[in-house]
Amino acid sequence: MKIEKRNIKKQLFICTNIREESASCGAKDSTQLLKNLKKRLKSAGLWGDYKVTKSGCLGPCKQGIAAALHPDNLLITEISLDDEDKLYDLLTKA
């Protein structure tokens, strides 16, 4: 096992889980949201400081897309593609 210290300021985990039997974030454009945010961070030269990562289920699938922001320890729910700017600001602002 190897452990390294990373210098990431914040990391946003966006649920991309897909469930066939019930509501899920992956069925609500979460993958597109993830791609859009990654592209914006890379274009702005911020990818080294801020990361956006897909995650499995975070729990509240019935409330729209869910995300977790660390190290702020925030659970964000009821997200749609229209919230991209708000998420970007939340991720990159101190």
C-alpha cells in the first residue's frame, strides 16, 4: 500500500448510479453534469486544485441528482443540469 498527500482544495462527488427498479441519479443527466464540470475546471486551469468525480449511490435518489462536496462535508440534493453554474461556484469558491 502506498499513501500520498494530495493538495486538492475541494472534491465534488456526483452520483452516477443507475437503478433499473427505481429512481436514480444516473437517469437524470448526472453523467453529463459531471462531464461539463470537468471540462470547465480543465479549461480554467483549475483541475489540479479541484476535482469532480463520479460516485455510487449517495442515498437521496428521489430528490434529483445528489452530490457530496469534501472537505466541506456537504450533501447537495435536488440538482439538475440547470445548477451547473451554482455547483461550479460552490466547488471553486472558498
